[in-house]
Amino acid sequence: MNSELIIDVQPKEVSIAVLEDKKLVELQKEGRDASFSVGNVYAARVKKLLPGLNAAFIDVGHKKDAFLHYLDLGPQFKSVDKFYKKALADKKKFPQLSKFQLEKDIDKDGSITDVLTVGQEILVQVAKEPISTKGPRLTSELSFAGRFLVLIPFNDKVSVSQKIKSKEERIRLQKLLQSIKPKNFGVIVRTVAEGKKVVELDTELKTLVKRWDENMPKIQKGKLPTLIYEETGRIVGLLRDVFSPSFQEIHVNDQDTYNQVKDYLTVIAPEKKDIVKLYTGDLPIFDNFAVTKQIKALFGKTVTFKYGAYLIIEHTEALHVIDVNSGNRTKSKEGQETTAFEVNSLAAEEIARQLRLRDLGGIIVIDFIDMTEGEHRSKLLVRMQELMANDRAKHNILPLSKFGLMQITRQRVRPEMEINTTEACPSCFGKGETKPSILFVDSLQSKISYLVKKLKVKKFTLHIHPYVAAYINQGVISLKMRWKWKYGNNFKIIPDQSLAYLEYHFYDENKEEIDLKQEIELK
């Protein structure tokens, strides 16, 4: 399988697309000012106790208080609390965890009021980002994730991923990590560590321990809530989780991000550092790699797949519902039952892709086309399990019910990816009336004239719909050529697939948008 990573860095947002054999399978978008990423560690304060829910609200600086359940305190909470208090007691010297005496585990069936009080200062880590109207979900069981290992402070156990099937390899990894890890640090060995040499694992373990040593002293500084440790950038974090030898190319359109990604690959996979490419083309990077078109086709309410069949995807507060329809597909020679199984099998492939692509979480109910044969129903379950085997989110798939419904639960740690594929008219702003479209290019020319002659902007780019760009570029002496003769040769016209038909955007040489409001232009 040929895998590619496309990274689109914009002034306000970073978008990351994962392609497998040129098909879009994952899409992540994040504002560049986004906070409360999963993995961030805070020194925070208990705001309110909820004995009925056996939980507490914690102030971590978000507009909504974060939620911490008793079960998310972790067995070693007393040790974490004791260590935190010891660090605050002597601000001239930070305690070493390897020399720290751990406390007994808290009671599994205990109450939140037994261990927390209002106003108490505690260490917490973001387990789920703010979703909808809810604040972040927290845990006090701290962890620091690497590519091969996850470091668990206040723990002495070494656990090996169940996906490593070889008993000999599991024993090797367990003994190895047990011999090299520091005291009072536990380790989870991830699946990708299988077959790795001692040097690679030891290097990453030391890096993770160093991460703890460098960030934890921040406990002694600043007012609460304080960000103690910030998880690695979104791009590096995604690379850490999804990178595999099958990656052929990573394309980035920003120099700083390019350097960051290349530096990271130099550390984890030096032989792959040359697959990182800096994209410098005129077309938007997502347009160049056919990502924009796939986004438009895959994120609507209706998603078509092979032979005219389609899915209808609906979202509610509690769950997601997916309906499978055969569309205009004709029955096969074998009959309706075989047709239903064929369509359902193809639908399962698209559904598995959609779950990853939209990052759907919680309960997903799928209404497949009815099948009467038990063999077909069993095969469909096995097919769905195979297709979701590479899904990094924890999930559980139930067999088809007697009504032909399949239920899937899938872990949700971030808000689901929602992209509105319908386009509001950029000319009338929803009023239903607009100036004659034949005059659109005349309007563009007047705006270029306004920029060059009034605002004295000489170097800029104009992003327009590809159809409009084709019209402007047509002919021996095109409109574009005439405009360049009249207003100078320092501007570019870029066809942009993400724009609506009569939408346009001007950008200066620093890629900052030049705001030309309609009201201003009419003056």
C-alpha cells in the first residue's frame, strides 16, 4: 500500500490528510491557536465535587470546567498527590521520582470525597479534548507517549501490546524494558516496538524520562492553572501514531513545518528523512494532490460508492446512523440475496473509511440491506472486523441484529470532523439575487485596479474557481494577459477548487488575505 501525508499549513489552521493509494482515509484540522490537546499536563485546582456522579469539576483554564471521574484518578493517585505536595514544599529542590517512596493504591470502589476536597491542587492530564458543550475530560494517571513506548510515572509495571502475538518477543521486550527502565516508572510497549533493537528502545525511554525531568519542575512556578507539559505538535503527534515503512512521501507547504517534520524523522527513522518534500507550487497543496475534490465528495450527508450505491449519514447528540442503499444497481443473476451481500460488502469498505475520515465516535448504528442467509451475515461481520483492524481508535463491533442493524462503539477523544460541503452564494450572501454573472470578470478587474492604483499593492495572488480561471486564461490574447499589460506582471491567478463558483480571495505576498468588502468597493 502506498501511503502519503499531505500537510497544508495556513495562517489560522493546519490541515493534515493521509492518503492510501491516492484515496483520502484520514483528515485532521486544527486551529493554530488551539489549546487543550490530548496529553497536555496541568497543575489545576478542584472547583466542585459531584458525589452523585463520583466525580469532580476541575479548573484548567477552559471556559467550561474539566471533568474528572474517580476511576480516572488512577490507582496511584495518592503517590501523585504526595509527590506534588513535596515539590511545592521545597521550591529550591525538585524531588527525584526514582528515589520517591510510592503510596498504596486507592480503593477501586472508593468515593471522590475520600481523596479530593474543594480548592485542592492536583496534577491532571487531558484525556479528551472539549467536545460540543462539554469541557475537557481529565485523568490523573499521567503518561508520556513515544513511538515505541508509553512512559507511566508512579508505576513499576511493564506491559506489552496484545497485538504482538509472538510469545518469545513479548517475553524479550518485557525483560528488556524491566532491566533498563528507572525505578518508579512503568512502561507500555507499543505494537510498533516488535523486533526493535535495545539501542532504539533505550534511546526513546531516555527521551521520555527527560521529558518528565524537564517539565515537572514547572509545578513550582506560576499561578494555577499552569500548563506543565504540552504534548508534541499536532503534526508530529500524528506522525508518531501513523508513521510506517509504507509511507512513500510527505508533502508540506510551509518551510518551518517542513524542518520540524524532517527533524522528527531524522530521529525516529533516519533512512526515511528524504521522503519529506517541500511543496512550492502555485496551486493550493490540497488541490494539487486531489484532496479538495475528495473532501467535497466524502463529507456530505450522502456518500456514493461503487455501482450507484450510496450511504446516508445522519448525526444526533447520542449516536450516528448510517443507512446503506443499493441505488440504481440492478439485481445480479444469483438473485436479490447475493446483490444485497455484494452491496453490503462494498458499503462496509466505505463505512470503515468514513469512520476514520470523519473520526466518528460513540455509538454508530448501521442499517445494512436485509440479508436472510446466516452465512452472509457472518461474512459481513468478519469483513467489517478486517476493514477496521487498522483503525487506531479503540472500537467494538457487534454482529447484525435480527433487524439487520450493526452496532459499533468507537473511542472518541476529539470532536468529530465536520465539513459542510454545501456552498453559500458568495455574491448574494443568501439573499437570492446577484449582479449578472457575465459582469463578474469586469468586477474582478475593477478590484485589481483598486488594489494596484489606490492601495498601491503590486504583488498579490487572486484565488478563483477553476471554471472562472479557465475563462480568464482562454484565447491567444487572454483577459489575464490584458490585465498584466495594464496593471503589471506581479500578480498571479490561482484556480482553487475549495471556492464556490463566483467566490474570490486576494492574498498579499505574505499569504495574508486582503479584505475587499463589497461595501468598500461600491464607494
